[in-house]
Amino acid sequence: MDQRTYDFIVIGAGSAGSVIANRLSDGGAHHVLVLEAGRDHHWLSGIPIGYGKLIDNPAANWCYESEPDPRMQGRSIPVPRGRLLGGSSAINGMVFVRGQAADYDTWAQIGNRGWSFEDLLPIFRDMEHYHGSGDESLRGRAGPLQVTEYGEDNPLYDALFSAGEQIGLPRNPDYNGADQEGLARTQTTILNGRRMGTAACYLAPARRRPNLDVHSEAFVQRLVVENGRATGVEYQCDGRILTANARREVILSGGSVNSPQVLELSGIGKPEILAEQGLPVVHALPGVGEHLRDHLCPRLVWRIRPRGVAYNDRARGLKLGWQIARWALTRKGFLAMPAGPIMGFFRTREGLIGPDVQLAVVPFAIDSIRKREMAREPGITVAFYQLRPESTGSIHVKSPDPRSAPAIRFNFLSTDLDRQTAVAGLKFVRRLMDAPALETFRGEELKPGATITENTEILEWIRGNAETAYHPIGTCRMGHDASAVVDERLRVHGLVGLRIADASIMPTLVSGNTNGPCIMIGEKAARMILEDTAAG
């Protein structure tokens, strides 16, 4: 069995892991190993609209699915996770959202010192190179992460902004600024028509460094723990079983699905779960794999008129060839589009301090979210989700085989608030689409359909049709209670030399897409690791 020794071992080259690899290897003082189970790249990843072909492609995606959920009419729900360098930032919809200040202040309020919005704002500013206009005290201009505002014109977008104003939802020039509420053009991790994931912005510049080793298709089997300290990692690569030793720390950045899985395969977790799979208890930690949350995302569809407004007319058949040529020549058009060119944040009831639902407008309709095929008839899709759901689930191993997918249980819509907010959110989207400004464009409501009006009918339609927004968090939750997995410096409770840095550490969901906050977590983790290393 081959063995090599490094200062730091980073498991997972995803949204947080790539950041950590870059920061820890900067300056050459530390020898860093990065182990990524996925491939180096996929040719479609750099093309923004390529996300539609990668979201269920096993060449770039782990293609997990949840266990059948009785609350969702017994359905299994897809759980896409990136299988490339850059992790899910290599296949996501490239929407950049920080969330609300209250999200992070809540984390700090429950005992996680250093995680208030005031603490994190300098990190958000330092990590981004924002190309739009905005408050200079809130936005960064010199960071590695390229952030741009989607700028393509479409009369439908203008009508949407007018419709928002008609129902009391104003246009917001910067939802990542002082106030999130309103309709806005989406801020994206796209520059010059190319995806700007962490593989491009963080990992690629660092790979030239002699003190950074990046191994893709390196499948971690377990952490090596000796006398209460994580000393290394056992992994499979090129058909061999290898062990890498860590002089200082192992940083687990496998994401909300794989980080708890690696812990449990290593004997770290809830003893009952480990015993069920015949895994030895190396360190009892009952919160591992618990507290899973995600954004449950219904997608509504309307037929659109006149023809030529939706991309169903502009990017099918021979016209798709024109869009490909346009992107090749100008880096604009359909191929340069994020998952939702128009974004909105709104409140479903009085008394809230900020929005509780997010919507995204997509200027085309697809026949099936699983098939990802463009519908023949022109349409518009409006997706929405509750920002801070209360329903929690779990992710646990269901086999001692490291290559066996874990059991994912969401327990969606298991609280009254979540059910009420889902219904209220759908009704608000209908109000927006029914506004007079959209009369020229609005056709028949196709999903769920105008006949579904009662609250019970709406909720049942959501149960039978909603997917997720692909934002799982919380399975290695940060905190100091009995079910927390890491402390505020992301050190695993009860073990030395092991940290976790990815979406799994989030105590609660942030108010929006999770990729930007994951990158921030990577940045903060690297700072804390370097601080602690310097302090001895």
C-alpha cells in the first residue's frame, strides 16, 4: 500500500474544496493534496446552458436520488451532485446569491461566533469580482470569483418588471446589496459567455504550484483515525489502494451528501446507524447525517405569445444551430444563459423582516424536468421555493461499500409553516403572472393549470410534481449542542486534525442559492486553518 505525507489533505475539489486548496497552497509553505472522486472536466461544463445536459448526466453528475417519500406521493426525487473538479459549481445554474444578513446573524446568535453577517461581509467582498454597479461598501471588485449581471434584452423581461411593480414588487438593482426584496436581473458566475466555477476561478490558477497535488478519480474509502486524531485518508486511484498521511489536518469538503457518508464509513457517527451496516464505532457523533434541509421547488408553466419571445421558438431545430453559432462568435444568446435570467424575492405574509420565498423566471418550457427536452409550444417557467424551510431529513449510509449511494430522506412539507408557505408562494407567482403588464404575453396556465385553485389541491399538486432546487445542507451541522458535528472553527467535535468545510456545516438554509455561500465557507475555513496553523 503506497503512502505519502502532506501537510493538508482536502477531500473534495468542489465549491469549497477548490477554494481551500488554492488558499492553503498559496505561498508554497504547505504541501497540499486534493482528492476528487469525480473527473477533471466535461466539455459541456464551460458552456452555461450546458447545465441542462449535465443535470442528469452520469459522466458529470453522481445522479443520486432520494428514498421514496410518502409525503411526496411516494416519489423518489433526483439529487444532482457535481462529479467534476469544481463539484456542483461545474454543473449548477450559475446563480449567485449571498442570502440575507439575518441568515448569518442567526448562525451567530445560536452560538457560532465569527459567523454573523458583519463577520462574513469582508469575506464575501474579498472573494468576488463583481462587474455590475452596486454599493462599494458591500460589493467586491478584485476577488477571484467572477460575478456578472445577466444582460440580454427581451420584451418579456421588461413586462415582468412592470408586472412586479403593479403587484407591489419593485425592481431591485442589487439583491446582493442592502435589500434582497424585489425583481432583478440575475447575478451569475458567468464571464464572457463562459462558466466561472471554482475549478476555473480557484483551482486552475493554483495547479501550477509545485506544492499542490490534485488527484481526480480518487475515491476516498475512509479516514484514518488514530488515538482520537485524523492522521490521513485511505483512497482508491488507478486500481490501487493508497494512503495519504496528513501532518497537520484533513479537511473534508465532500458536500452535504458525501461528507456524512465519508464520516460514517470511517466509523464516525450515530452508533445505531453504524451498527446496522456492520461498521465499527471509532467516534460516536450522533448528529452526523441529520438535519438535512433543501429548497423544495415547484415549477409553474404558462404558454407564451407571440411567437419568437420564448426560446422554444428561438433555440429548437435549425434555430439551435444559429444559437450555437452566435455563442461561438459573440459568447451571447441562449448558450450563455444561466438557469434563471430573472430573479425575485418576496414575502408571503405581513410581519416578516425579509423575503421568505424566491422565484426564478426561465424564458422557455420543457416537456419534463427529468427529460430536459424543450417543449414544442413556446412557454415560460417560473420556479419558486421557500427560503428557510423547517422540515428536516437525513442522509445515512445504507451499505459499507463506499461506492454505494447513501439513503437520502428529505421529509419535505412535514411542518405547517412549510405547507402554508408553499401554497402562498404559488398563489403569489400566479398574481405576478396575472398582472396587466403581462397580458400581451400570457397564454394558458399549463402547470398546475387554472382549475387547481383550492389550497388542498395546490398542496397535492406540489407533492406530486415539485423537485428540489439542488441546495442540500446541514448534515454535518455547526454548533455546540448535542447533535452538532463541528464547532464554529469547523473542527469536528471530539477529534483532532479534522475539519469539515462545505454546505453540510450550515445550521440553517440561507435565503437563496447555496453556491456563493459555499465558496464563502471555503474562504473562511482556509483563513481559520492558516490562523490556527500559525498559532501552533
